[in-house]
Amino acid sequence: MITQIQIAEMAGVSRSTVGRVLNHCEDVNEETRKKVTDIIERMDYHPNRAGKALAIKQKNLKIGCIIIQADNPFYAELNKGIQEKAEEFKTYGISVIVESVVFRTKDQIQKIDELLAQNITALVIQPTNETAIAEKLLEVEKSGIPIVTVNTDLPDFHSTFCYVGNDFYLCGKTAANLMEMITDGPCNIGVITGFFKAKSHADRIRGFQDYIRNVPRMSIAAIAENMDDEMESYFVTKTMLKEHPEINTMFLVAGGVHGAGTAIKSVEEEQNRHIRTISFDDVPTTRSLVRDGTIQATICQQPIRQGQMALAVLFEYFVDGKLPDSKRLYTDIQIKIQANIDT
């Protein structure tokens, strides 16, 4: 395998210059940086991780993670992905601190301050969609701490690193297209979202709305928020269906799917109505609702993989000096129906 000394000789620069390019230091002119980078890519050079392990351990790296605390199994799976990577990181002496916080800006800011007091060297967060949190993250970023937003992002916030998760706008359009395919005649839609202040949820609704604008027979009759809570979801869904007897389709944007599904089944039995439903994720309770036909299709976003990827990009930076390939790293959109819900 080619060495940094050989790269330096090929580029006509010093070994220390190659090191500065690999570590993304700013004191390298662009022409030299490009020359070295081209050789690195052409020769498929990868730093020797084993040789770096001791140096990394001495840095006492800490990654702080703030995930949403809510009655939603999705977040448990996201945390599982984070914990799996955290276990791998122990070899390198990198510690991971995971905090579950109510989805409120003031709580997130307080938790960020607590993590900063513990001298974290990177931050992973599911941010609320508010100016105050954006300003706080900008302050963190300016202090030299890289930030990865996971599962939900902030509009126009260009973090040092990246966003990891689904393309939620595309998810919304996909859900609308699916609903168009499984219905005919007038389609009066009830929408149950998780948090109005979550950009991921808002983007799904926006994508959904943009798609149905071109489908005259489809329209939204009502929208409600369930705070990703199963009991709240049950009550707001049942109330919506009773107040809007014209609703014949439901779009479940986020968590609380089990509560909403239970309400849908109850109303179907009480009023002899047939309601077609599209949801997100394939947690166990949602899989059960797909199996029994309450939900016709669910769109999955790979929460475990999101958690893994959020930490993996930071690991590659700290160990290999590698920046993410893109500012937006999207996981695949998977559609599951009765035939493949258990695969």
C-alpha cells in the first residue's frame, strides 16, 4: 500500500503537507491541496487505522447525542444504532454520551450546555425546528465542534458535517402517490402528524400536499398533532374521524401509529366505515397493523442505520480525517405491504 511519504514525493511536497491535507487544515493553498487529493484518490490511499488508535485514545474524544424522548419505538431503534457504533468506538477510546430529551427547544438547549460542560468533541442531535436552537447550534459549530443532525434537520442550517436520514419531502410525495394508487373516487384525507415543530414531519406533509395538488380527487380534510404519543394519537384520531365523517383515508406522518390504528379500527367497526391508511416505519406494532389490514402500506426509513451512520461519519473524520461525501446522507426509502412486512 502506498505511504504518505510516497504521496509527498509524487506531489513534490513535504510529508507534513500531506498530513495537513489529510487533516483538512486550512493553511494549504488550493493548488497543492488538489494535487495531493488527486493522488490520494487515484492511489486509493487509506490511513493506517491501527497506527492511529493510540493517538486517538490520547485525545479523549467524546460524542454527545441528543435524541427525542417520546412514546415512539422508532427512537429506541435509532438509539440502538447509536449504541452499536458506540460499542465499536471503545477500541479507539472514543466515548459516546446519549441523552433522551423532550422535544422542546429549551430542553435541548439545556442539554447541549450540559454536554458542552462535559467537553464533548462532536454533537449528534435531532433538533427542533426553531430559531433559538439554530442559533445555539451555530454557536456550537463556531467553537469547532462538528455537528451531525440525524433524522430531522433545520432549514438552511449548514452544519460543519452533515444531515443523516431520509429525504422527508420525497417520503411525503411517495406516500401521496401510494395513496393515489390504492384508492379510487374522492379521497378525503385525515392527517395525523407527530410534531408541528419537527422539520422532518413538516417536510413529509409538504411533499404530500405538493403531490396531491395535481390529483383533483384527493384533498386534506383535517390535520392534527399527536406529540408522537400513543394515547394522544388514539384520542386525536378518534376525534378527527368522528368530526369528519367524510374522511376515508388516513396519512399517519410520524409516531403514535398504534394509537391511531386502534382508533381507526374502532371507528370502522362502530360506523361501518372503510378507511385506507398509509403510515411510516415498521416497528412491531405497525407491522401488526399491516398484517391485519388496518394499514395498507408503511414507508420505512431504517432508524438503526441512521443511528449507525450519524456516528460513522464522525468516526471517519476523527480517525481518517475524512469529511462526509455529501452534506446530506440519505437512507433508502422502503415500502412495505402485507406481502413483505416481515422481511
